[in-house]
Amino acid sequence: MSETSQHTAHELAQRERHAARRIDMSGYRAPLIGGALAIVASWLLPYTGNMTALDIAFLTERSFDYGISTPERIFVWLCVLGPVALTLIAYFRKSTMLAQLAWALSGIAMFFSIFAIWMRQTRDQGSGAGVGLILAAIAVLFVVYGLYNVVTMRTEEQEEIAELRRKEVYLDPVAQQQAEAFEGKNAHSADERGPIDDRRARNAQRRAQQRQQDS
């Protein structure tokens, strides 16, 4: 590869790494920001009975009176870390790494929300799943949906760099020489097979001509 081609490939690789570190999440502002704010609002609403998620987070005596289980506490803290804190920080900092971490924690929180609702329905204390718990579970689903789309999609800059890398292969003189050598090798292999043996066809043609003359 020539020095110019090496320089171009190196620049494209640097641009690709830089573009991968930053992510534009504005296209999914509604599920991300709206979902995070809905989770914050759910902390002030009844989680079950007269207890809120704040009682669970701060391990108040009321939370023990209602028999809050460990998975329910994990769900509340995962909501704080993933769908709220990391999601908002990743949104404003446009950090791909933070968005991926928020997506992972939000996905785990989504599964724990199922356990939390199920445990509320099977315990004697309290009044089942409250408005706060239901709202938080639904909001987590929206945040997971938004994070999945922003983490898996490619930005316009990444698409542009990928197209430039494809074009760079065709502009590389070494790649062109290798392609030409490959084509020449195939042509040489065809020549080595020699001329096509068409003696049977010629004999059949002569016999047909003789039959026509005899008739």
C-alpha cells in the first residue's frame, strides 16, 4: 500500500473510532427523557399501600412493615442508576459507552419490574402493585426501547466513513494490482487447459454430409 493510501486509511480509522465514541440521542428524546422523568415522578406515588419508592430506597421502617423483598429493592435502585442517572448523563454528554451501560442496566431493571409486580400480588401486606410501581415499570420499557435504537443504529458520520473506506479499497493501487493478478491467473489457467476437443462433433458432421450425398 502506498504512503498516501496508508495515510488515508489511518485517518479513516481515527475518524471511525472518534465517531463511535459519540452518539446522537436526540431522535429518541421522548422515550428517553420522558421515561426518565416518569420514573422520577413514580417515586412520589404509592408503590404499594401508603408506601413510596423513596421508602424502599432509603430502607425506612415502613418498607420493612410492608415486607419489601430484595428484588423489589434492586428494581428501585436499578431505576435510579440505569433509566434515570446514566440515561440522562449519556443523553447530554452524547457518550456511547454510557448509553450502552444505561441500556444494560435498564434491561435488567425491566426484568426486575416483572418480579416486583409479581411479588406485590403474592404478598399479604399492602394493597398489591400501586400506581407508582406500574408507572415505573411502563416507563422502563420506553427507556429500554429508546436506548436500544440509539445504541444499535449507525450515525450519518459512521455511514459516510464506511462508504469512504469502501471507496478507498478501489483507489488503493496495491488492491488493484492484486485484482488484476487474480484475473490474469484465471485467464492463464484457462489457457493451460488447451484447445477444446471437437473431433466428435466434426466426425458427426461429416457422417451427416455423406448420408445427404448418398441419398
